[in-house]
Amino acid sequence: MTFKKKVIVALDSNNFKQTESLIEKIKEYIFGVKIGYEFFFNFGLDGYKKIQNKKINIFLDLKLHDIPNTIKHGIVAIADLNPYFTTVHISGGDEMLKMAFLNKKKTKILGVTALTSLNNYQVNKYYLRKNVEKLVNDYVIYALENKLDGIVCSPHEIKKVKKLSGNNLLIVTPGIRPSSYKKTDDQKRIMSPAEAISYGADYLVIGRPITMSLDPIKEIININSEIEKN
Ligand code: C5P
């Protein structure tokens, strides 16, 4: 059976061998892998290139947030690495977002709204917005104004983002928890894979439910078939 490949697996790991063997097992079932801080600061560019050699799409999730000039040069360097996606924090402001957009090549720039680990209290405290919904609402407008390719948001905001952006922003969402995953962790605003896709997510970022699974192939096949039923 062929599946729509919607899953991006977050490689949050400090064990290179384990990560490589996981990729070999699951790569035919997924859209790509996400390299974030943990992987990147442990294995650096060398590790990044070894993963890229496996001919798999890479989401280089370094969540850039700095002054426009620094972002400009950072994005130029990232674009040379040719990841499929990379991320900037929308809270970096218009000039910063424009610099990111103007200096990318093929790489798609995703804007991070609010981390899916933040609840309303934290959003109010740090972003001075009444709630997550209000913040995401404003940030989607800023992402559109500054021509980002897509947005990273929690699955609970997908409907709203879709309504505001139509098909003008790709929606990539972490905070995905399949029903088989029984643990509770730092993710607060979560949803099942099938529901997130039915609301309009383009790609799902899933880490621990796959990377910590005793049978990651079975896990990803289950997720893919759940999505397919939509
Ligand atoms: O293990 P888990 O499925 O929670 O992994 C989610 C991944 O998505 C992590 O790598 C995390 O850094 C990332 N992420 C997130 N919330 C955001 C943006 C990225 O959880 N808003």
C-alpha cells in the first residue's frame, strides 16, 4: 500500500548510531526528518551531512531569532546546506522575517508561532497576549505579510490558521500524540495524527512516540494508515 507521506520524525537524540539505524528502518514511510538543537549540537554539520546523504528531506529546526543582519547571513549559510525546511521565530519582527525570506534559496522558511509546550499563562506572561489563540492569530497575519512559506503551530490552531491563510501557508505541526502513546510529557496542546490532518495540517512533526517506540516501524505504519482513513 502506498501512503501519503506526511510525517516528519524529530531526531531529538544524542546517539548517532541509534538515530542512523532508526532512519534506515523508517525512511520509506516518512516525508523526512527534523534535526533540532539536540542532534545539531551533538553531531554538528558532519552529522547533518551524513543524514542528508541518506537522501531524505531534512527539516533543519534551529528556530532562528536575532537581528536582521545576523539572520540574513545565517539563512544564507543554511540555504547552502539545502534543507527542505528551516525555522525562524515570528516574534523576531518584520525586518528579521523579510531577511529570512529574501535570502533563502529552495529551502522553505517556516515561522514558529508559540511553542506547543506553552500554555495560556506562559503566553500571557512572555508574549503579552491574552491567550495562545490571539497570539497565533496575529502571528499568522505577520507570516503572510512577510511572505513566509509556512507556519509551525499546535494542532489546535490548524483550523484557525487555515481560515486566515487559505492555501498560502504550509501548516507544520508538532504536539502530535497517537492514541498508542500513553505517556504524558512537556507537550501541552496535543492531538492525534488523523485529527490534525483532517483539520488541514500539511505535515506532522512526531518525535518521542516514534523514536522511543519499541517498534518504530509498526508505529509509523499505524500512523500512516490512520491518516489515510481521512
Ligand atoms: O517528541 P515530540 O513529538 O514532542 O517532538 C516534537 C518536536 O517538535 C521537538 O523536536 C520540538 O523541538 C519541536 N517543536 C515543538 N513545538 C514547536 C516547534 C517545534 O514541539 N512549536
